[in-house]
Amino acid sequence: MASRSFLFIYVLVMFSLAGMVFSDLSDDFYHHICPKALPTIKRVVEDAVRKERRMGASLLRLHFHDCFVNGCDASILLDETSTINSEKTSRANNNSARGFEVIDKIKSEVDKVCGRQVVSCADILAVAARDSVVALHGPSWKVKLGRRDSTTASRTAANDNIPTPFMDLPALIKNFKKQGLDEEDLVALSGSHTLGFAQCFTFRNRIYNETNIDPTFRRQRQANCPRSGGDSNLAPLDPTPALFDSKYFSDLRSKKGLLHSDQALFSGGNTDDLVEKYSKNLGMFSKDFAESMIKMGDIKPLTGKRGQIRVNCRKVN
């Protein structure tokens, strides 16, 4: 009787472990079911970045804004319907998030080489973010894969959870902690602003009303961002917006952070030391950035039988 009980417990444990393994993300998830998937994503991303260097930052940002809203589940890609409140129209994404056509292209090409819908839109976002960074001379990392796609989206959650350019350091720390990310992750991931541009309305208050800002930098930014109007005028987030480097952090030390939330990282708080280290050591920043990207990619993924593999990244099957 005891041996039967032991056998039952053993089988139960093995089934549980099997479920855990099945549900876990792994960097070789598509190795056997579609070995051409990752090279195809890389090819399309490189082509898109070659055509428009800014696209690299846009694809990286899509992954970031996806993961901060109920996990890395491609909810950001869903269009508005009678039952879905699209995250595309949230405050952080409306007339700002871009690169959706590139994701569509990747999905089409990947499904073609795989012969079926086997690669999730959520995984495409994660891999495209990595490949975008590499295309702009940044670090590489092994993306953990096996995510599935959500069947819903939440504009409210996007408004509540995506960090804003107006946040101070305590608010940023709290925002990242809510996602299971610490202060080192906050600084490293904010370093993604070594790439890309910001719209005038996101930094207007900083360049006209804040005092911890370099005067020459202030005047340069004011030239393209008037006190009123020109809300969508663009300014680079650092001096080399199409190159992954450490100038973003050097700028913070010189009071040249474009966004309030950028300069908040170097304003006499706990994160000053890390900003200083990253400004002097690109290798350290690159390493920590890659590790934090992996950590961010682990935020509440749908795995196993949860979610679905969308046929069209913009809508539920």
C-alpha cells in the first residue's frame, strides 16, 4: 500500500515537473520546430533599420511598452475592437508607438519559412528588440522564448503602468519595482534612451521651467520646441540617437538629460553612482542592459496552453 502511495506521488511530481518545463521560456524554443525563425526575424529587422535608423529604437520601445502592461504578451499590437480597448491609444503610445508594420512583415515572413503559425507575436517583439539593439552596435543576448499571445488588451493598464517622461526618481523606482525590476534595472533599461527621439510635448516643461539643465542645451532644444505648438517636433534623446553608446549617461552628468525622467536618474539620489559608472564604462552598461532586458522579458509571460499564437498580430484569432 505504501509503495502504491509512493508511486502515485512520484508520478504526480513528474507530471508537475513536466508541466513546469513545458511552461518555462528557453532560448532554444524554436530550434527544432522552426530553426529558420530567428534568422528571418534578424533579416527583416536589419532591413528595416537599414532603411530608417530610428526604427531600431521604435522596435525596442514596443517590447518595453508591451512588457510593462500585464506582461510580455503582445497586447500592445492589438487594434481597437468592440471588445478590446487598444493600448495603441494609451497616453504613452498614442501617435507615438511605431513599427507595427515591421512586426507585420516579420510575422508574415516567419510564418512563411515555418510553414505554419508557430512563432508568437510576443516572441517576435522580444527578438526584434534584441536584433534592433545589435543592428545599432549594441550588445546581444540570448532571448528566452516560448511566450504566447494575449487575447485581450488594456488601455487603462497601459495608462497606469507605462512609466511617463514626467516621473521623478521615487515614482520611477516604484513603477519598476511593481514589475519586479530593481534600481539597477531602472538605470540600465533607461539607457535604452541612448537610441531614438522624443516629441516636444514630453520635454517642454523641462526646457522652459526646470533649473537643473545646462543653459546651452536648453537653448538648443528650445529652438525646435516652442512654448506652444510643435508638440510632435522631435529631438534626439542623446547626441548619437542611432548608435548604442554611453553618451546618454554622460549627458545626465552634464545636466543634459532631455526628459525629466532621464535627469531624475542623476539628481542627487540613489542612482547617481550607477549613472556615473555607466558613463565611463560602456562594457558594464552593455552587460547590465542585456541582463535587464532578459529580466524584463520574463515579466508574466503566457506559456503552455495559456493565450494563443495569433495568425495576425493585430487581432485575436
